[in-house]
Amino acid sequence: MPVAAATVVKHFYEKSKVLVEGELLHLECRTWGYPPPQITWTRLSRSNDSAVEILTGERVSFDFFEGVGNASLKIADVSIDDYGTYTCVAENGIGNDSETILIRVKGMTTLPGSLQLC
């Protein structure tokens, strides 16, 4: 019979990540515990410093990572508005843990006189 263990979240490989507008943001929450943890992703709101839960949407999807549901977060076609502090929160009824990463998004710049494809 398995022994219950509080969930633990391993640190992200980086403390921050820089993307360019239009790229794919892909984060994986490496966690373990028994029973398996439930994963929630949040982003710190710049307007009032409160954490807002990230939900599935047109550009946002979640998937399994290492057998844990919602442990993989993907945001397609990132924009400047996606800039912020992202947190993976893992809870399993015995304990909880979290890990945070700062995501920076640079705007695409077009140089004067550069070729633009239509």
C-alpha cells in the first residue's frame, strides 16, 4: 500500500524567461506526491498584485507532464499582455507547494525600410 506524501514542486530550470511576441510559452510543473497533486496555474496581475488563475482558452492549453494532469501549460502566440509572474501550485490534500517564474515578452520591431511580407 502506498504511503501518503505531501506534494513537492521542483524548481523551474530558470528564474525568468524572455520570449518574443508570437512565440509559444511552454512551462512544465515538475511535481510529485501521493496522492498525485492537483495543479493550478496563476499569473500575478500587474494592476493590483493579486494572483489570477489561468484558465483554458483560445490560446491557452494544459496537458499532462510526467503523469500529472495540467502540469504542462502552453500559451500560443504570446503578446506583451502575457508578461508576468507565473506560478504552478500543486496540492494533494496532505500538503501544497509552488514554484514561480517571471515571463518577459519583447515586442517585435520592424526596422525602417525593412522588407515586410504580406
